[in-house]
Amino acid sequence: MSDELSRTPPMSYYIIGGIFLAWNSIGLLFYYMQVTMTPDVMAANFTPEQVAFMMGEPTWATAAYAIAVNAGVIAALLLLFRKSLALPFFIASFVAVLLQDLNAFVLMDGLGVWGSSGLYLPAVVIVICIAEIWYSRSVANRYYR
């Protein structure tokens, strides 16, 4: 093994990995809150159209959400442990995000239900997924074991 590959990453590597872990953990928390939300809680916090949208989400889209957030958390942990599997997990998370957004904005008209403000978070999620993939790929040859 070369000295270059076994080199200890700088503190910024762990800070960025920690930020990725925090971001994906928040996503996991939102997923848990969404799938455990009772109809009464939904009715108290959302419009009837929004409740119908959430209740009508197909199982495969909910599964995509679960895969996206769980793969993201696992990828961030793998990144922090300097494992090369981080990159494929970040990619899997990104693909699952795209599938979830396909359902929400193409198949179910999420824009009509949530309005244009409903695009902000999905856009941020996509940008962060791309950043995670880019960062994981850029550090792969330097710090992964």
C-alpha cells in the first residue's frame, strides 16, 4: 500500500462527512415522521389536497424515499470510515431520490398540490446528492481504504 493511499485525511474531510451524515439523518427523521403520521395529524397540518396526495403515494415511491435516506446515511457513515462503498451508496441514494421525484412531480402533479414552493426542497436534495457523489468520487483515490 502506498503512503498516498494510507494518508490520514484532513479535518475538512471529517467535517464534510459529518455534514453529509447530519443532512441524511435529518432526511431519515423526515421519512420516519411522514410514514408514522396519523390521518388526524395530517388533517390538522395539511390541506385536504395535500393529505390526499400523501395518502395516495404508491408503495414504490415510499420505498424509493426509504432507500434514498437509508442509503444516504449508510454512504455518509462509509465515507467517514473511509470505505470505497460510500460512492455506490451515494449513487443509489441519488437514483432513489430521482424515482421519488418522478412520482411526485411527473406522475402525481406535486407542483399543483404543493405549489412552486414545493420545488425548493427537492431541488436542494438533488444538488446535495450530486455534491455527495462528486465529493466521494474526488476523495476515493486519496483517502479510501
